[in-house]
Amino acid sequence: MNTADQYVKAIYLLQRMEDAPASTGALADRLDVSPASANEMIGKLESRGLAEHEKYKGVTLTDEGIVRARDALQTYCIIERFLANVLSVDEFRSEARELEPVIDDLVAERLDTIIDRNADCPDCFDPETDACCHLEIVAEHAEAGEQRAD
Amino acid sequence: MPKPGGTTVSVGHQVDSDHQLARLLQIGVVLEEVVEARSYHHYQSIDGEPQLDPEIESLLEHVVEESADHRERLEDLIDQLNADSVPFEQIEALVEAQYGATEPDDFDDILYDQLCNEETAYKFYDDLVGALRASEASFSIHRDRLIDVLVGIREEEAQGVKEVTTLMNTRQ
């Protein structure tokens, strides 16, 4: 998945969680990049017609951006589901995040031929747990969630 | 500032640990196993056809052999990383379980499926080689040998794309 797709996916999830435009700070934080890098990419997404940025409010995806983000999220769901169900990886979320930049959509589509994905994908994706809601979250992740809540 | 959803992703295209490399090689093995199992399925399905197409039959036979060979070369690398491969029987069963939903209808569909297989595999190895070249990490496997093996497989996938495309063009 290329960098632009990782950004639109992150913006989409932030918008969904907040039901509001995504702030540059939250976006930079989620992607673990500097605010300057996030701003630069937001500019590129704007010039490609994928997002709109309003000062002091944040960034909102255009209709085209939403389509792109949902495709990227679907690819991410395939990677998570493949790791969890086929390779039995407990830490499927952290590994999916590591592998995401190296796995192309084309590759994910082939992996999709051997996994049983739900018809509601990618709406099944829960941004809070960063996982498909149909995947079981192992104890380690639940503990991490509790620590975050503290 | 708390991280929304408590998660971050790393934007980049690097491979920087034995663990991540082993996982990617496992994915390569699975892709080869999917190709092998689907090609075998196609091969079996045309076996009883009254108008058997020898060119497609020969292509599928070659693809099954080549994918098995690629799988062995990847497994050799995975062994050196002290990781486990993914049993072919497991993937074959998954292909079998999902095959009905994606089964090609005719010879043209079989060729198209093969083209997708070869293109996908090429893209996977190309991205992996690119990510390894962009990384300065050291692995338990000698970097040059690792890249040589992956480039070798990638070139065979490129050749496969050419062969399927040629066959598709001659049938039009």
C-alpha cells in the first residue's frame, strides 16, 4: 500500500471516530510522522482531489478520497485477516501495520481468495481496536487497551 | 497527546528485521501455494474436457512445477531464519474451500487467472526486493544471496507474464 493510501485510510478512520474533520496533529500522531510531513502529504492529497483542508478545522476526504480510503481499508482488513486466520499470528494488528507498506493491493487481492471475509467489509473495521470486529482480539491487545484507557 | 485509537503506523517501505523478513517470505510461499493449488485445480478441470487445449494443459503443468520450485527456494530461506514455512496442505484446503466462488468459467478465464497469478507474484517479489534494497538492516541471511534468490524468482515470474500474454494473444 503506498504512502498516499496509508494517509487517506488514516484520515478516513479519524473522521469516523471523531465524526469531524481530522486534525493534522491527530493524523501525524496516528501515522507516527512529524506534523510537517503530514501537512506536506495533505497538500499532495488536496492537489490530487482526494482531500480538502480547512485551516483550524482539519482535513476532510472528498468523495473520491473516501472511495480510495475504503479500498485501502479493505486491503488492510485482508492483511489482518490473513495473518490472524491463515498464519495464526496473535499480534496480527502490529504485524499488519508493519507489513502494510510492503503489501500491494494486487497481492492482497490474491490472499483474499483464501480467506473468508465478511460482506460488510470494510465497515466491519473498528478504528478504536484497529481491527476487523469479526476477528478475536487476544488478551495482550485487550490489556494494551486497558493501559491506554488508564 | 494521546494517540487516537491508541495505534500508529509507520509510513515507509522498509524491511528491517529477521521476523518481518520471515513473515514476508511466508506470504511468498502462500502466494506460490495458491498458484500451485489453483493451477492444479484448473488442470484437473480441463482434463475431462472433450476439446482439450494442449497449450493450456502444458502451461498449467509448467506453472505447477515452477511454483513448487519457487516454494522450495523460499522455504530454504525461511529455514535459515529459523522460522516455519506454511504447509501446502493447509493452503490447498483453503483454496479448495473458496474455489467455488472464484472458479474460472472457461479456458480464457483460466488464462486470465494465470496472468493475475504471475503479475501478482512479480509485483510481490519486485516490492520485496525494493524494500530490501532500501533497508540498511542486516539479516541472518547474507543480503546479496537473499536478493539474488528473490530476483531470480521475480525474473521467472516476468517470463511467465510474457508466456501467458503471448498465449492469450494467439487465441484472440
